[in-house]
Amino acid sequence: MVQIAPYGSWKSPISTDMIVSDAVNLVDIAFDGTDIYWLEGRPKEGGRVVLVRPDASGNGIDLTLAPFNIRTRVHEYGGGAFLINDEVIYFSNFADQRLYRQVEGGVSEVLTPAVALRYADYIYDQHRNRLITVREDHTADGHEPVNTIVSLSLSLSSENGGEVLVSGKDFYACSRLSPDGTKLAWLEWSHPNMPWVGCELRLASVLPDGTLGEAELVAGGLRESIYQPTWSPDGLLYFVSDRTGWWNLYRVKDAQIEPLYPMEAEFGRPMWVFGTQTYGFTPDGNIVCAFTQNGFWNLGILDLQSKILSRVIQPYNYIANLKVSGNRVLMIAGGSNKTTAVVEYNLSSGEMRVHKLASTLEVDSGYISSPYAVEFPTNGGLNAYALYYPPANKDFRVLDGALPPLVVRSHGGPTSASPALLSLSFAYWTSRGFGILDVNYGGSTGYGREYRERLNDNWGVVDVDDCVNGALHLAQQGLVDENRLAIQGGSAGGYTTLCALTFRNTFKAGASYYGVSDLEALARDTHKFESRYLDNLIGAYPERLDLYHARSPIYHTEGLRCPIILFQGLEDKVVPPNQAETMYEAVKQKGIPVAYIPFEGEQHGFRRAENIKRTLEAEFYFYAKVFGFEAADQIEPFEIANL
């Protein structure tokens, strides 16, 4: 029987225990011959990342056992933490950041010295029996770490941590060896650029002794972003460039750069982590590729002779990675009604096979909200984009005229995007009577370079405007209660949240997850990869210190008028805990309801099951107290100052 109850107080079968019970985070995938592998992060094991291979029955076999945790901290965000070649596994271990080698079923052997060196993005050089990798050297205390491309001999001792092949720039990625082993391509860039702002694709000959000849510039620059250089089986160099304003495919042929299929779509993504891919080559010389338009990912096959792109009809609208081996395509994929999974697509038969689901829980669709795309007007006569998840619970309805509370979600990055993905965390809210607006504000990826650059010099302005205007758009349409608007976000999204609560009066409550409150402190204290990120988003530091202070919520707490809850990992090196602690004390002194929940052992982003569970419940409990409704669940209380 359908019951009548206020929004927010609906009883839902989607519990936090259910969300974390068997869920894993699918991190990366790989082929090795005919075998497939994937990395899965396990909240139930404290976030440990494990390498898995299916057996003959399709059941996953753990190949790396505790305490090994396959994660690298190069650029702090990592990625590209493992390589498999002829059943030999090479991986970075999170605890000591050393590189290990393991034959399947055997004992792991350490390859690098016990000093402050980190490694990522491995390739195997079969011509010289060595690995080529990005190395980040933290041995000089008090100085910025040094990034290089190095080789690690697999037949000789690597006590020095590798022989330097390329140096001199601040950052490197994507070193790729030609099939005949005679040329090495790579990406490089320096402060203040991020790779999606501008980087260079370089190419050099590999000399007989394994060192490199003089490097030449292939493509890229200060205002051109290059993504995923890859050699085709016949020895041509391919890459993705946004030189037209969209990340499109190119190749180098007869010493000329040739566009392959110009279109207003993105065949690349921001290179926050190593190892991501959006295309690969088929045996007949064509390209299988993933690309995004209007926030939705597609799978296609590009015929390199006719230059015709054929879209593959398939049930997923999100593709996070893509690998091709023979007629098999492996990808991490998901959709608005499908959980993320390791999926294999057979080019010959057209069959789709799921190897691993991020969650095996089956939830009645009557409790799942189906999102729809929203395009809405924002400042400057422009439009912005979002996904709206309305309340959904088949067991409840409300009295006519009642409107739901809304949580506006501001994604991290900020150079990132929110995809349309089935999220039990979102369903936790919508099945209890909340609406969620997931905003792809100006600065988000997937909508071309011009949209991405809206945030240049305007972080804390454009993103906030778009979140505010998205919420007001729904309220004006009569879809949500304008008096119960909340905003939340993590990292950069936490900064947007704090700015929206400090500099605007639209929202009545908010939740910041490891969010930035002091831009100057972030510019001074954060890690190398992001240490000059704000030059593009705010302005040069310290020259524009005025802007850093003007847009830092911590200096303008007089503008805060509504309750806020702050969540923080105490081992966070990206946004240190003092940012949340300082904000908490300032808000507390104002007499505004505020709560602060720190977590031991968590870094930038929460990986442990008990902490993921706690944050969901605590944020819901906080809004229940602020908005004045009774939660249907028993939630462990916590201190809310000034309430």
C-alpha cells in the first residue's frame, strides 16, 4: 500500500550497509594475450586495490594478496600503477611506493630501492628487457619533487632507481615505444600548465645503447592539449588533440599531421590519472574509440580508409577506459540504469559480456531515480548543464502541492565531469524523498575547450553561478522547494560549496567534503601536480593575492548565514585538514550550526566502507535537523555546534 509521508522521511530499502556491502571500485583493466585483468578497490579492506583475473568459470581470482595495495602516488592521484607482460605482473605498492615484480602465483620481488621514489605508467621494452616509466623523485627534502622518464633494467640491478632517459620538464606522461623499438614518444609539460591546458607530444630515436637521441616536437603547446599518444601496429603515431576546440583523433603520416574525423565531440578526457585510454586498434587496421557528446559517452568504430565513424549500439552511456586486443574490446562501462562493470565487447559477434560488476545488488527499479539532462540559462547569457534525479520511491507519495528538498552536487576537479551513472549513493537520497541536481558547471569537460575555459580566472564565480542558477531553474519550474535547497561537493566541489554558502544566499544548508576554504593556503601547501593549477583558475600567485583572498571563504565568514557540515581525511595531502578545521572554528564562532567529522587513515577521497557509510548517514542526519523532518532510519547522532 502506498503511504503518504513528507519528503525526506520516506522509508527506503537502500541502506548504507547495502551500499558498502559488496561494492568495489573498478580502477583499471588490461589485456595480456588472451587473458583479461582488472584492478578493484575494496572498501571492506580499507580501500586496498587488488589485481584480479577471472578463472575458466568466470570467477575472480586475486593475484596480489594482502598487504599489497596496487596504488601509486605519482602526481598524488596516481593511475597507471601496474603492467602485465607474458603473465609477469609489475606493480607499485602503496605503502612503500616501490615497484614489484610477480610471476602469477609466485612471490613478489622488489625491483626498486627503499628510498623516496615513486613510479607510474609502465611500458615493457621487449627489445632491451627493461621497463620505461615515469619516476617522481622525493629524495630532496624541502624541495619540489623531480619528475623524469627512466628505464629500469630487468636483468641488471636497479639500485639507483633507474636510468634517466628524459628530464628537464616539470611533468611527464604516456611514454610509448614504437613497435620496432626504434622510437619513443611521450607527453611533457611544465608549470603553470595542467595537461588539459597545454602539453607537448615529443618524439626521439632510441639509440643502440638504449638512450635517446634529440627530441622533436610533434604537436601541442601552451594552448593545445594532447592526450593518449599511441603507435598503430604498422608503426604510425596517433594521438588526440583539442587544437580545434574539441579533443579529436589525429595521426602523423608522411611527416604531416592528419585529422581523422573532425567533429564536435571529445575523444579525450582530462589526464588527472595515468593510464586512461579512449581508443585502440583492430586487426584490420581500424580504430575502436569512445567519445562523449552532451555528457553521454558512445562507442564507435572508425574506418581509417573511408574515414567513416560507425556508432556501436550498446547499453552503456559511460565509458571510463578502453583496451583493444584482436577482436576483443575491454572497457569499464556503466549507465544511468546499469552499475559500473568490466565489460567485454566482441567485434566479430557483437556480443557484450560482463566480467565484473561494481555491485551485485539487485534493487527494485521502483526505488531508483532515472536522471534526465537539464540545460538551463546562467550568467552572461550562456547555458549550463546538469543531470536531475527526482525523488523516487514506489511505496510513498506526498500531499498535493508539496515539493521536495534538493541537494545540488558540485563535482570535483574542477576540471572533470559528472556522468549519468547508476549510483546507489544517489538512490539513498532520492528514495528518501530528495531531488539531486548533478551540475556540470562551466569548466567541466565533455563540452569542448571553450566551455572548459569558462572557469579560467573565474573559479569560485562561474561554478557557483551555475550551481545557483541550476537550483533556481528547478525551483522556478515548480520541481523543488526553494526554501530547502542544499549544496554539497568534494575537493574542488567542496570549494564551490563553501563559496556558494559564503557569497550567495540561495542555499539553506551545505556539506563540504575535504573542500578548499583558503586558496592561498592551497597554493602554498598542496602537492607539485596542482601547485600552479590556480594560476589558470584564479590568477598568478602571489601577484594576485587580492583575488586569492577575495574568493577564499575563510576570509569572508561574515557572509555565512546557514548551517554547514564538514568531512575531512586526516592524511589528505591535496587539501590538508587545517582547511576544514579553520573553517569549522570560524563558523562555530559565528553561532551558526556547524559540524566537523574527521577520519583517521583517509586521504583525499574516502575509501573505507565504514567511513563511506558514516558520511552518507551524517549528511542526511544533518539536513534532517536543519530542514526539520524526521528521518525514517536510526542514525548515530553526533555533535552539531550551535544547534
